[in-house]
Amino acid sequence: MHVIKGFFIAISTYSKLPVGGFEWKEEDMRYALIFFPWVGALTGLLCAGWHLLCDRAGIGPICEVLVMTAIPLLITGGIHVDGYMDTMDAVHVYGTYEKRREILSDPHIGAFSVIMLMLYGLIFVGALAEVIQRNALPAVYACFYFSRVLSGLSVLWFPKAKEGGMLFTFCSGAAKKITTVCLILQGLFCIVFWLWEAPLTGGAAALAGLIVMGWYYRFSRDKFGGVSGDTAGFFLLMEELFMILAICVVSVTLTYCK
């Protein structure tokens, strides 16, 4: 029963999907992170369905890429984008850990967050458009799943910037060993899918994701003293961006070499 409730807690926390209301108990949260990647799996499936509809209905490429970019935002409600913007405001301030953490908790939007979000969106849309044009989308669908696998592992094992907050609550209440094993198995499943469906582009995406994870460990430690809910959102978006960029680079290279 706790596992089932953990599933609904993960869906209600990390997506905007309507789930039945129920009382949260500490023991129910032990397994919630196991199901975090499932939100990404749903996002990938919806993107695949949208691409199929565009292909069958003759919908133009501009509409296709823009709606596909919007699907993850519609599923999550933009909670990870909020963390990305807060992190961008904080990281552009020269100061102590405490000063940057203070900016992370500030609800106001700064200029740097808007500028960096626009930059992120332009690069993301451009890379995704190239991937669609070169028929390399199957590798992209799994990016939303794999990014959440790595995000869950970072939440469990990376140093925390502070005690308190949603991230600390999920981490402290999680069954770490069981959750870690389940997330690693899900990650391996995703890599196998990539290598079976699209070995070169999928392999590039997996490698890019792991590299970004290693960079994020040092980034969060050096800039904030550890991870937080906001930096976790930032990390998720960076994972997806660089994995799609890797797919884009490899698919363009393969086309050029033919």
C-alpha cells in the first residue's frame, strides 16, 4: 500500500496530472522517488503521440517543434523551469553561499533568469527542430525519462545545501538503498532501449547525461554548498538540453558523413 501511495505522491508532486487526494504520511514517501522517472516516460509518450499526429495530419514543422517543447511544461506545470530561473539569478551573484541561497528563495524574477531562460529556449527549440528534421526523435523520447533517473539519484546522494524544504523532505524520508537500486535499474533499462533503438544517438545522449551529472555535482557544491529543490530543477533542464544537443550533433554528423 505504501508503494502505491508513493506512486501517487510522485505523480501529484512532479506533474500537474489530477490524482485523488489523500493524507500523506512519512512512510508513504519512502518510495515516491522511484516513480519520478515515470513522469518523464509519460512526457516521452505524449511527444511520440504528437509527432505521429503531425506526421499523419500534415502539421507543419514549426507547430510541431513548438508544441513538443510545450508538452513537458504542460505535464509538469513548469516547476523545474522555476528552479532553473531561480538558480540563474543566484549563480550570477558574486557572494557567499548564504547570499546565493537567499536569492534562491526570493520569489521575485531577476533579469538574468529571464535572459538565460530565453537563451535556453532558443537552443532547445533549435536543437529539437534539427532532430525532428533528421528523424532522430526516438532517442529524444527517452531523455525525459533518463533525466529524472539521474535527478533522483542526485537528490539521494549529493550533498544538501540546507536542511528543510521539499527536496530534503523527500530525501530524508526515502528508502535510500531500495530507491537507488530501482533508479539504477530504470536507468539501465533506458540505456538498453537507446542502444537497441538508436545506438549512436542514444549512446551520445546517455554519455551527455552522465557528464552533466558529474558537472552538476561540482557546480552545486561550489556555488551553493550542495543541492536544493531549485538547483534540482535547474539540473533536470540542463540534462534534457544537453542530451538533446548530443542527439542533434550526432544526427547531423551522420547525415553529413553519408
